[in-house]
Amino acid sequence: MWLTVAVVLGGSVVRATGSGAGCGSSWPHCEGSILPLGGASETAIEFSHRAMTAALAVVLVALAVRVLRETRRGDPVRSALGWAAAFFVGEIVIGAVLVLFGWVDDDASAGRFVMVGAHLVNTFLLLGALTLTAHLASGGAVPRFRPRRSRDRLVVAGTFVLLVVAVSGGLNALADTLYPAGTFLDGLSDEFGPAAPVPVRLRVLHPALAVVGGIVAIRVVRHPDFDPGRTARGPAAVVVGTVVLQFGIGLANVVMATPVEIQVLHLLGADVIWIAFVLASTRVLGRTTPVSSPVPARETLP
């Protein structure tokens, strides 16, 4: 799980440092070879990210072998891990498309923004599938979705809001990389300038969406119908605490003109919120025992 998060954060470093073209236009080769020696710092950053992705692939294969050996056909753990494998392949395909189409470095085409949004959604789905796999492998109950239940609708609402906020943040981060501002005031004037590109004009939306989305996420996990049995108290508390921290990190990111270190920390916070919310949701949807104590039977009169 955390190796996957490290790979995700490594991808943000590649994007923020403009190292997406560090291995040239070839894939999976890097500068024409499997193991590039020497070269610029951009090459080292991009190759390191590819190496981390390869290491994650090895770990997932080892995990798949173990699951296949220790579970039977039809086991929910197999299904969850299968989804994780599919989303991991999706990560590789999207990364390859970005490189092969030249949607890296200073490219500001619409296709790159679309693929970045799709990449972020796929990444979150991968993290969600791995979280579900860990939940089931540790003996957790299989989540059952029933749209008529209030808690199930709250899970859907929270999922949708977190994905929207995450995508808007990813697009904002790309806009900050393509159109960097020296200071906070410079960035503010760029957003409202008459000649500002569309991605720059839209940067103001993410902070607003993040505040509203954060409040909604807190309301969801603290809603009485979401977890009446308090089976997800721990992950829910992580969601609330990390959302509050994210408000401060996001503010620092804007005021300090989006330094790479704060961007990575901000993405880490988003990943933690998502993983905690998925874990809370799986526990809630998997609860089958009644919340309230059963009504005692009436005594038979003599």
C-alpha cells in the first residue's frame, strides 16, 4: 500500500520538476537503454520513478501469487486484488500514453489535461482497490452496497466529492507547473489578468472546491447514519484530522507559490484522506450486526 503511495508521490515530483521527458520520447526504454548511466537530473528523476513502478509491479505479482495459493476460487480477496491489478495496468498505460504523445514537460495541450485527470482518478481507484484487498485479507467483512440505505448514499456522496476535489487539485498542480508564479501576488494577478490562459483562470476553483469538499467529507464521516455502530471510528477520525491539516497545507502551498515539497506533502494528505475514507466505508458497508440492542422478549404472564 505505502509503496504505491510512494510511487504516486514520485509521479508528482516528476511532474513538478518538469522531468516527464527525462527519458526522452521512448518507453519503456530510458534514453535508449534500460539502465541509463549519467545524464541530467531530469533523467535520474524520471528513471527513478519508473524503477519504483517496476518494483511495485514485482510486489503486486508476489502478492497475487500468495493470494492465489491461499484462497479459493470466488474468494472476495481475489476479486479485489484483480481490480487492483487492472488499475495498476491502467497506470502504466496512461504513463506510456503521456510519454509517447509528448504530453510532458512544457506541453499544455488539452489532451494532457484530460489524461492527467484520468490518471488521478485511476490512481485513487488503485489505492481504493488495494485498501479493500488489505481489509478483506485481514478478515474484514465483505462490503455490501444497497442504494436504499442512508449510509450507502453517504458513501457515494463522499466518494464523488473526494474524487472531484482530487481531480481539480491535480489539474491545478499541472497549471502551476506550466505557468509558474514567482510570488503569491504574481499568481493572483495572473489568474485575473486579461491574457491569462484558461488553466490559470480556473486555478481559483480548486481552493473553493477543497474547502467545500473537506467540509462535506467531515460531515459524511460524522453523520449519525454513516457509522451508527462506530465500527469505523478510527479511519473516520483520520479523515477529519487530515482534512483539517490539508486546509493549512493548502494555504501554505498557495502563499509560498507552490514549492515542490509542499505540493508532495499536499498530495500525501489527499492520499491519506482517500485511503482512510475507503477503509471507513468498507467497514461500514460490511457491518451486518444490528446497531441497537435487541428488544427483550415479553415475559409470559402466569
